[in-house]
Amino acid sequence: MTLSLWQWILLACALAFVTKLLGYSLPERWMRSPRMAQVAASLTVALLAALTVMNTVASGTQLALDARLGALLVAAIALWLRAPFLLVVVLGAAASALLRWLA
């Protein structure tokens, strides 16, 4: 049995709805525990890091090592040096522009 695209979309929607519904049915004391807060914070950081890496080194289905990687490296160094966020963004954009201009 093969499913059409719309059937897969409806199945994904139903799965997302059931997952969210299960989240609301958890006991409130579980959600208030410090461990759950730590897990939620860790998952948020991990998801953001994964999205950043995928958008930096992937172009469609291919690996792309271009100016985006240099910009991410410069931004990471600026963050490590505790630069203000706006400066991190400007330095990353400037690094990307410079690397694209040099290429």
C-alpha cells in the first residue's frame, strides 16, 4: 500500500496533533521539575545548532563549503569573545561579504 503526498501530509498533521495532545495530558508536576526545564533548554539549543549547521554547510543535497562557513566561524569566535549580539551579526555578514568578494 502506497500513500499519496496528501495522505502523508495528513498523517504528519495527525501525528503532530497527537504529540501535542499527549504533551497537554502529562502531569503538571512533571513539567515543573528542574530536570524537565534542563531537558527542554538542551533540546532547544541542540535544535538551533543543528539548523545552523545544516543551513551553513548544505546546499540542497550537497555539501557546500563556501563563505557561509567562514561567516559562521567568525561569528562563533565573536561569541566566544563575548561580543554583543549585534556586533556578532555584523562581523558574520562582513566576513561572508569579504569571502564572497575574494572568491
